[in-house]
Amino acid sequence: MSRSDYGEITFREWHSVGVFEYGYIAVDPLDSNILYGARLTRTNQALGEVADVTPEPVRRGEYRYDRTLPVIFSPVDPKALYIRRPIPV
């Protein structure tokens, strides 16, 4: 797209998916509008909501972790989301 209804490409034409540009993204296999990524955020694209769903021990600072946690859904159980285990402090 080189142009929009507003004459130029502005913030109106893009929407954040709640993850970093170089991070891992896991699309919910049961709802393609839900994305997981970054430190661990859950983005509902249909509603425009972004929520921090990082596990509590990581949020409390008991573990160190990369800026972007690798995330993947289980190929066996589509309700199971896995992240790489953070390192204890």
C-alpha cells in the first residue's frame, strides 16, 4: 500500500499485534484472532486487546528471561501453550 483514504499512510493503517518486530508469535489454533508472543502477551486482534499473561514467577522477578520468550502450541493439545523455561535468578 502506498496510499490510503487519508492521502498518506498514518497510524490509522497499522495495528500492533502485541509483540516485538523480531519476536516469536504463536497463533491460537482454536481462534486465529488470538496471538501470543513477546515477554508473553495475548493479543485479541478482533477486539484490539493486548494483555500481559506472563507467568507470575517471571513477573515477580524470580526468573531471568529473554526479551522475547519462544512460544509454541502443543501439536497434541491445542489448548496447551509452551514457553521456554526462564532461568532462575
